[in-house]
Amino acid sequence: MSSFKNASKVNQKVHRERHQPADRSHLGLLEKKKDYKFRADDYNKKKKVIKHLRNAALDRNPDEFYFHMINSEKREGVHFEKKKPDSEATVQQKKLLENKTLNYVAMKRVVEEKKIQKMHSEMHLVDAVGQFKRNHIRFDDGEQAECSSNSVVALGLNNSSLNDYTLNKLMRQKVERYQELSRRIHRKKELTVIQQKMEIAQALKNGRSTTRPKLVKQETKKTAAVYQWKYERKR
């Protein structure tokens, strides 16, 4: 019976919702049922949320505390999370603090220090190249060349084979050596700071004192933190 009833509806007229009458066209499009349904559902949803918040406010404990109260701020009526301050340590310092031991860092610092001392001892030979001026050498009837600098003769730099190309090459080597020395000095400073921070962290972790030491100075990218321990008399 139901199949016959559905089959009889095939050719029936499709009932459509009417448009806004012409004399009311200035009021805009006529609201359809689907528009009303969407608006009503949205209204009821917001009404339910407001009711829930009102009940939660009535049941709130006046002494309750959440850390989000101090870790957030309100700007123009909108809540935002406060940005946590970045740690005063570089990426390289964090990696070494997590993965390497204090003995390894101390060993690497000593190695860098020895390399720096060795490079300093070799620098006086490299610096000698920049002290000579490119003066013309005059020959006197086949006699030995006369040089304006005695150091040039002493080091044998008055040779005719020492042309501009050789001097430029020596100058480039000098610049490269100074750049390498600068990098090693910077790395030594980084390792020194890391070693100091690891020693402070180890002292705080393995301290036998019942009272926590007083923080005198915060750590920075270039210095470790400074703590002051309470003096305890040895028994």
C-alpha cells in the first residue's frame, strides 16, 4: 500500500516556498524555514552555553586558584598566553649540557687552549710578511741587490722569485690564520662558559646543605649563574 502511495506522488505538484512580494522587496529576501532553523539552533546553542557558565559562576569557590590565572593576560577582551622568557643559553650550550659530561667539556677546552697557544707562537712568522714594502730593487753594476730593509735580506725575501703573486698568497694565508685563531678563541670562551654552568649545576645537584644557596646573579649567554652558599662549620 505504501509503495502505491509513493508512486502516486511522482507526478504531483512541487510545492515551493513563495518569494518576497513585490511591495515588500525593499525589506530584502524572505526568510525560509531552513534559515529560521539555522538561526534558532544557533540561538539555543548560545543560550545553553550561557546557562552553563552562569551555573559555574554560582558554584565557583572564591578561593580557587589556577596557574593559568597568572600565566595569561587579557588584551582587548581576549585572553592570550603569556610568552615565557627564552632561556639565557645558546643552542650549542643546551646540547652540550644535555649530552656531554663535565670531563669532556674540560678536555675540549684544554685542547682548544693549547691550539691557541701554538697559533700565537707561530703568528710572528706570519706577521713578518706584512712588514715589508714592495720597493723597487736597484742593481749596481751586477753587485748584490740593495734592499731598504735589513729584515728582508735576513729572511731571504729579496729574491727575484718573490713576486706579487707570492706576496698576495702569503697575505691570504695570514688572513686565514687570523680568522681561524678568532674562531678558536670564540670556541674556547663558549666551552669555558659551558664548563662553569655544568659545575654550578653539579654543585646544586650534589650539595649536602639543607638550605638552598642564594642566587646572587642570573646566568646569561656569556656568564654562568652566581650562587652564595651558607657557611657551615666543619666538625
